[in-house]
Amino acid sequence: MKTRHFLNSVDHDKIVAAIAKAEKGTTGEICVFVSRHDVANALAEATRCFKKLKLDRTALRNDVLIFVAPRSHSFAVVGDVGVHTKCGDQFWNEVVEAMRHRLKRGEFTDALLDGIERVGSLLADHFPAVHGAVKRPSGGVVEE
């Protein structure tokens, strides 16, 4: 699928609103990244992007990246070490499977919203918002 088709099919405003809502309840941050490139390994590429975006540099190590590569028909969800120690592989597998079913049906916005909601709930449970904490502004969908 062409990246442009994917991006045109996604309701950017809903995604930005969902990220903002999820991040209100946590010190963690959620980023959605859409790659314009073919990728052989979505998880490896997501990990590279995670570091490139400096999501691994927060004090609590609690940021999450939802990486989508439409041209390769692949995606990955990556959380920093602080998040992973709280949830383990089972949580990530559940998020990926829930998103995978919706992506296969062409429900791109709903797939992303589902992932954002699940990740936001986990972050709120384990990394609740702290009054006065300074965070980067939510950016919504980042593309490269």
C-alpha cells in the first residue's frame, strides 16, 4: 500500500486527540510513526526510530512508539525498558494482535486508536500523571 493512501485514510485529528487524552493520565508519551520506506523488519526499524526520536531518553523510560510501514504491510509497537518491565511480552502481543485484525480489514484509524487506548491505559496504571510534570507536546502522527 502506498504511504499516501494510508495517511489519507487515517483520521489524523482523532489520533492526535486520542494521544492527548491518553497522555493526560500518565507521565509517559505515545508516538505514532509512519514510514514511507519498505522495511524488512518492522520491529528492528521501530527500535531504530525509537532511538532516533529520542524516546529512550526520559527519566522513567516510559515512552511508546507505534510504528507503521504501509508499503511493507507491517507495523510494530515498541515500549522503553520502564514500560516493558511493567507489562512484559504478553501485553505487547495483545496490542499487536488487536491492531493487526483491524489493519487487515482496512480499519486504519480504529487500529491506531485501539493501540493508543491500550497503551495509554497501561501507562496510566503504572506511570500516573504527576502534577507539574513537563512533557513534550503531543505530535500525533510523525512520518518519514
